[in-house]
Amino acid sequence: MNPQTPAPVGAPGRPWGEADIAAWRASRTLRRSYAAEVVAAIDRLRDRFEIAQYGELDYAPDGRYPLFAVRSRGWDDALPHVLVTGGVHGYETSGVHGALRFLDRHAEAYAGRANLLVAPCVSPWAYERIQRWNPFAVDPNRSFREDSPAQESAALMRLVAPWRARFAMHIDLHETTDSDESEFRPALAARDGKPFEPGEIPDGFYLVDDTEAPTPDFQAAIIAAVAQVTHIAPADAHGEIIGSPVVAPGVIRYPLRALGLCAGVTDAPFRTTTEVYPDSPRATPEQCDAAQAAAVRAAIDFVLARP
């Protein structure tokens, strides 16, 4: 399912004001159902896991969106704590459904071995409209900081706060899509009153490690597991992926906390952001969901295998 064609909002060279944001929001139409596709799937897990509502987004007149997290039963503070997040960018479908797939098919295998906390869909308004931003044209994945401008980010930060220093691992599930180049990056340039500079979308899966605390062995273990499911993105002609140097096959690095990215929301020593490419002719939606679940399993297995 493709995102919508960008609305003709604002004027070239002028950042959006409140009227422009309102016009953009009014042009974003409902495309799918969070309740039917996500909440219903979470409800089916209630006999196996603890389900907690950790917040609610009131985005009238569009609706109210309860936020749910899935947690291991028999939480034991002596076990490693691991965090899985999906749908921080609501349009990145396999991030949401890959997290749900992991919960349904694989998570029970870690009972008594790890405490799992999974937030499958951090941005439900954007999920329904296949958008990157929330209704106020704010990117939740640049908003994980104090006094966050995004309710989605603030709610997740409150959820993880009690264990922020206890998490051993955090994996944040994302996609890089053709619509990044056709819609979302042009919209970002328009919102900020800047010229759009075309880029290149990588064909394949890759990871974003933390510049400030890199974990090459951890990233390599995830890449090796995902390579059994779908192809890994090669570097471009400049040795880069989305403008960042490739430091190992399928791995780039960002300063996670400085950019306000979700993967920097805890003190976990092992953290990463996945990037699946759903528009590749070499990948199916099933493969994309499976790749996300494989990445989660490999990340947890790496942590549990450490002495």
C-alpha cells in the first residue's frame, strides 16, 4: 500500500506555519485500521503475555488511540531486560507486524530467560494514514528527548523509565521505503522551507548502530541472521548507505541520542535500528515481517549468549 501524494502545502522557501500544518493534516486520509490490524492482534496475545495500556493519544477529531505494550509474564528482575519497539514511524509496516510476528511465534521461547517489553505500534495515527509524522507534522523518531514535542515519544519514554538503566538490549524496527524519496523527504524539505536534495534508496536490509557506543559484533550477529531471510543492502558508489559511511556489511552509524532517535531511549549497552526495504522486487511482505522477527531473535540470542 503506497502513501499519499504530497499535498500542495506552503510556499517554497518558507517553513510551514500552523495553517500549513493544519492543511497538511486535513489532507491525510484514513487508509487502514489500527484497531482491526494491531489492537486485535495484541488482544489475541492476552492468554500468553501481560498486556498494558501505557497511554492514550487524543487526536480529535481524528479519534483517540490507546497505546499498548506487551510484557513477559513472570517478570524477574534477575533476568536480562530487552526492549522491542515498532511503528515509531507508522507507515513502516513491517516494523509493526514484525514485532507482532515475533510475539506470536517466537517470544514464548524466551520465558524464564529474559524479560521482554514490546511496544508494537508507537505511532497509531500515522499507522492508519501511512505517514511518517504525527498530526502536528512532528517526527516522533527525532523527538526522544526531554520536553518531547511528540506525544508518542513522551509516552514511550514514560513506559521505559522504570527500567531505563536495566535494559540489556533495545531493537527498534523500521523500514526505508521508496516513498521516503518520493513523499517524505520532499515533505520534510517543504515543512522546513529548504530545497529538496534527491538521495538514493538502498536495496536491502541494513542496521543503524550508535556512533557514540558502537557494538560491531552485535550488529554483525543480526546481519548474519537476517541474511538467511532477505538480502542485505550493499554500499552505494560512495561507500555509503543513505549518506552515511558503511562501517561493516549492512551497517551504518548515527549518534542516536543527539538526534533524538528511539534506539537511544534507554541505557542498553546493545542497541540498534533495523531498516527493511519493502519495495524491493526481491522481497515480499512476508519476508519483510520475517526479517524483522529474525533480527529481534538474533539480538536477544546475542545478549543471552554472553557470559
